[in-house]
Amino acid sequence: MNDTICWGILSTGYIAHQFVEGLSALPEARIVAVGSRNAGTASAFAAQYNIPRSYSSYGELASDPEIDAIYIGTPHRFHKENTLLCLSAGKAVLCEKPLTTNASDAQAVVQTARENNLFLMEAMWSRFLPALQKAKQMIDGGVIGDIQIVASDFGFTAPFDPKSRLYDPELGGGSLLDVGIYPVSLASMFLGPPQRIVSMGQIGRTGVDEQSAVIFGYDSGALAVGYATIRCGTYTEATIAGSGGMIRLHAQVGLFRPYRLSLRVSGREDEVIEVPYEGNGYNYEAAEVIRRLRAGEIESPVMPLDESVEIIRTMDKIRAQWSLKYPADR
């Protein structure tokens, strides 16, 4: 693998802009092409970020011989087909979360990547941020004892538009897949897949969940609690409480981007730990891809593929409790 990893960007939406901004913080990364279904949109995106080539189809992007890795930022509904397209062209893939809209599709793309010895990772960007990695290091070191409670939230106000990716069931809309995945993934990171699930989803006019809340139970006795909404903003913070103390992850308002930890340990004075990050935060997941590609690895131990599948399987079970199916499930 060359010292510089050449990237292709598949899609030109909001999240693609964020990812490209993050890549600019990595001198070992270079964006060589962008692809869109619209030639004008692709060329405008390329001009904005000084990207050498733009394509009016995803197939042309995937076939670009200079590209080492492709970032996929399309709506959830298209993650499977876009990922399989890029894998079939022999490219490493970083696919925006969720990896797919359901577990069977997730298993299919993972199997394809492994059979072809190609790198694949779900772009759960928050997992790679320094504050979350610091919290994991402390918890793994036994600083707060055995985990008993994981509580987190993610909410923002999304203006109602039945054709938008957040409200359209054809695109895999709803709060659970878009932002509810953050609490689900956080619980998975520290406690693994739940043995019991209790949930409630508020289904809106278009047939997708606009708000959701979950409680996970584990055989250890631990619990995880999370809620998500596209109806209103929330603090987007997390608390991890153990038998000997607790850690609180403080986030910037409106973003699940923790930059400070509060540590409370029995018998000690409370401690505030600043954990700054470089760039806009998206650079950390991209740096992980580069690190693994250079090492000749096909997945990340920080966001393992089997865990990504389990997270989506958990969300399948949650949606089943609401009788919520997407057209892609049928």
C-alpha cells in the first residue's frame, strides 16, 4: 500500500461534505474523485474541494484505477448496493452507518468483503473519537468497576419533509437507523449484544419512527437505556456507571462529539478530563481505515464487522416490536 491513500467519495450530500473536511486533516489522504448520479452536482462538489475528477455515475467512480478506498455517504437504503458495487471493483470501503438497513443485508456485504479479501468498515465515526477511546481505556482498566448502566441519547430537529431521507420509508428513514444507532452502538461497545430488549417507537405520518426509546437487559444484570428523536434537540451525551464510579461524556450541543469526560470514583475527588480532537472528528475513522490498509488488514478491531452486523440485528429486533418494516426488508 502506498504512503498516500487515494480516496473516492460516493455521494455529495451533507455527510460527504463533513467527511471530506475531515480528510483534509490527514496529510496521508488524498481525494482523487467524487461520484454522483448527477453530473452537475458531482462537478460542483469537485470544484469546491479541488478534487481532480468527477463522475456522473457510481460505477465510473468505483472503476477509477487510482482509488484505494471509497467512502459511501448515500441514504441508508442504498448502502448495500453501493457497497457491493465498490467491492466488486476491488475497492476498500468505508460505508456510512448503518452498514445496511437490516442484518441479512449486512451479513451479505460482510461475506462478500471477506470472500474477496477486501477491507470494509461501518463509519461509526464517534467510536474513534479520542474522548470515547479514553473512556474505553479507563473502563477496560477497571477505573469504575463493573459496568451497571449505560445511558445515552441523540436528538435533533428535522423539518418535516415526506420525501427526505429522514422521513421516507423507501430511504430507510426514521430516528432509529439515523441517530438511534448511536445509543445502540455505545451499549454494544461496552456491554455487547443485549439478551433482552424493551422498546417504544413513535410512528409518524410517513410510517417511520420519529422518536424511539430502548432498554437493554444483560445476563450480568447491567442495563442500557437510550433514546433518539428527529423531533427535537437533546444534549447528545452519555453516562457509563459502574460498581466503583461513573464516567460522563460531554458533547457539543447538537452533536454526538464528546470533548470532555467527567470522572467520579468512590473515595476520590471528581475529575474533569479535557480530550480535544483535531479536525472535525471524521478524520479519526478515516485514519483507522488508512492504518488498517497499510497493515494489510481487512477489518478494524475498533469497529468489527461482526459487531456491526449484531448492532443491525438488534435494531431489526427493535423494529419488529413496532411492526416497522422498510420496503428493502421485503
